[in-house]
Amino acid sequence: MAKSYRHLVLILGDQLNLDASALTDFDPNQDVIWMAEVMEESTHVPSSKQRSTLFLSAMRHFAQLLEAKNWPVRYTRLEDADNSGTLAGELQKAIQDCKPQQLVMTAPGDWRVLQSLRAVAKHHELPLEIRDDTHFFSTVRDFAEHAKGRKQLRQEFFYRELRQKTGILMADKKPVGGQWNFDEENRGSFGKKGPGLLPAPLRFAPDAITQEVMGLVNTKLSKNPGALNSFGWPVTREQALQALDSFIQNRLPYFGLYQDAMWEGEVWLYHSHISSSLNLKLLNPREVTAAAEKAYQQGIVPLPAAEGFIRQVLGWREYVRGIYWTQMPEYLERNEMQSTAKLPAFYWTGQTDMACMRDAIHQTLEHGYAHHIQRLMVTGLYALLLGVAPKEVHEWYLSVYVDAVEWVELPNTLGMSQFADGGVMASKPYVASGKYIDRMSNHCKGCKFNPALATGDAACPFTTLYWDYLNRHVDTLAKNPRMLMQLKNLNRLSDDARAEIASQANLIKNAS
């Protein structure tokens, strides 16, 4: 007779931490861990080869770690002949074989996955205990309490609450340096001379497990976007800690000043490259913020750099999670600006004459990575100005980036980038002309388009579409005080100029 277990503990691909709440009372004599690689998770959106390899390799390394502790692990591999292809199908088989009294899991990062697993538990009439994800500084309940009674939600206020709660960068209940936010000091560009000699990123040569996964991905997911020639992401906690230390020592000192800057052909710049490790739970945000704070206290890192980075981890990361779980599932369907255009095909190839788009998309497909300004103010901005259906934009971001888990990707894309939630996530649409990209990069210098021109053969599509966007949505945008200056500039254009811009914009849309 098959053994019956007390708990079947569900571990998902983005829950690779030994201190996960699902494992707090794990008893190897009574419990068994369930992990499953399934095609559904790489095909419900076409997960890029870089993203799929990272998740699968990190999962296999984590399972190996669990097995080294002599903990029983029921692990389904993607290539297993009897793999049903779905998490629901694999969980049903595990329940039938293991006969658990209860299912236990840490709260997942994806609404779709949660509903699927809940349905399986209900079908088998098994209790499913969903425990708080203690990886985060705050709970969803904390965020819901913060949001209660507020007409508007803003990251800055939640961030300040968390600073006070945690004591991070605080002195006698006041922010270190006398202000909460050093954003104004963190908007530098590289200037005409460029970034100069940059610190080399820490990349990790694929070991035997990763190489096996790469072969599997190239075979079973050959039609998914991207390539694996450059794969070097951290796939273990040890590697993630090394990546964190490399960032703190070599790039954080200049991260703040240059966090918004771009440069042709330079992928890594001064960014951390640890968001995937955080989102897979290979790193804990507490140790990440502590390392940045310590570097400031030791005089290694200036305060604006430390605060700017900590704000991304303690502020934005916690805030977007709260938005996701308090707004879903309706949030996924939001489309405030009624955008319906299709995502241009070049988002999957990088084949475009726009230098900034070409550079951002090529590096995205090659590495599964682009930094936040490339995502917000290049690929995201173009989709927003073009009027692409926000769900299509969301699915592209979820597909191509190694750090994409829906709880963090969806609010950043649909809310902040596309303004599809009408201001829940951000106070205004992040719209700009090609002049912004010219100011923050050297892309325009070698581009066939002129960012100063909105019409004519040399007109920059960003600039054309910027004015067209303002003109199309003027009635809606006029209700937003933060858009009044941009609309004032729009009002300086003559009717003939607006008509000419609209005509050129239609040419761009029809060619997309």
C-alpha cells in the first residue's frame, strides 16, 4: 500500500528559498515536496529561451539542494514522457500517488496559477493552506489597509511607511539626509563622451544542469523568442549572493546618477542585474537593502545612489505587489485609453530603423534583459504612443524578460508603462517625444530619424506619435493636472500642423 503523507508542499518556480513559509514546519518523515516543470508555463505566453532556461535551471538546482537534505521531492521534468503539460494535471497525479491529508503552499505570484491550484484542491476535497509570503517586507493585508479610504494610491507614501516601519535609512524617525527621495539627483546622462570604462557584469558559466536545460529549451521550445548564446544568469543562491556583492562594490556607487541613462550597445551599465534573483527568491530583499544601506554607511556609496536603489526594492517592488493582489483579476482587462492596435511584429525581431528600439529589443532577445528606462521610455513608450492593446504589451513583457513574474510585471506594464489602469499605479501617462531619448542616450546620433521633427521623411516616430497621442486624448488628459504643461505646448500647434501630424501618425500605424 502506497504511503500517505501529512502535507504535500507545493513549491513553484519562483519560490526557491529554503526559508519559504511553506517549508517552516516541513517534516521529511511526514511530508513531501512537489515541484513540476510543465509546458503550459512556457507557452501560455511564449516564454523566451533565456527566461525559460533561468526558471528551469534554478528549479533543478533548488530540487538538488532539497534532496541533499534528504527531503523527499516529487519532481516532474519537462521532458518526462508522462508529463501532462499543466500544473493542474501534475498536481492531480501527485495527489493520487501521495494521498496527502493537506496541501500547503506559499502564496504564489500569479493569479492564474493560484486559481488553477485551488480548483484542483477543491476537486479532490483537500484543504489548501496558503501561507503569507514572508519574503516581502509587507503583506497584501498591509497594503490593503494602507489603501483603505484613499482616493489615490501613490508609491511614495507607501514607501515612506515602510521606511518608518523597517528603520531603513532612518535616523530618529526622520529620513537620513533630511529627505525621503533623491530622485532629482538620479537623472544624469552620460554626455557626449559616453559612459567610459564600465565595470564588467558578473556572469556565470552554465554548469552541467544549466547546459542540459539549455539543450532541452532549444529542442522543446525552439519556436520561443530569443537565444541562449549569452546565458549567464545566477541559478543558485550562492551565485545570486555573488551577483549582489558585485553590484554593491562595483556599480551601486554610480547607479543613482546614471540609472536613467542609455548608451548604444551597452547592455549592463550600472544596474544591479539581480531582479531575477529577487523574483525567484534566491535573494531576500532584506539582505539586498541591508547591503546597500551598509555600503552608504561605510562611505562606499553616496546617499542618492543608495536611496534610489533601496526605493526600487523597498518601494516599487512592495507597492506593485500590493496593486496586483488588490486589483486582480479585473486589473488584467483594464484599458483606460481604449487602445486596440496590434503589437508591431518587430518587437519579436528587433528589425526596425529606430535605433533606440532596435538596440533595446536586440539586447532583450539576446539576454532577456533591458533596464527600467529602456522598458518604460523606449519599448513601453512606443507601444503607448502607438495605441497598442495593453494586454498585448503585457504579454510581450511577460514573455521576454528573465525577471518577469506576473505580480511585478503586470502593474509595471499595464499601469505605469501603458496607463491602462487610468492612474491607479501612476499619477500620469509617461509620455515624451524623441527628444527625451536624445537627452538620455546617444541613440539618435546614428539614427535615420530626427527627434526634433514630427513630420516629413526624417521625422522621429516617437515625436510624431507623441503629439498625435496628446491630440487624440486631449479631453481625457486635460483632467490631469500633471499633463497641463504638455497640453499647453500642444495648443501652440496650428490646426494645419495637427492635421499633418495626424496624417503622418496614420502612416506609421498602418506600417506597423
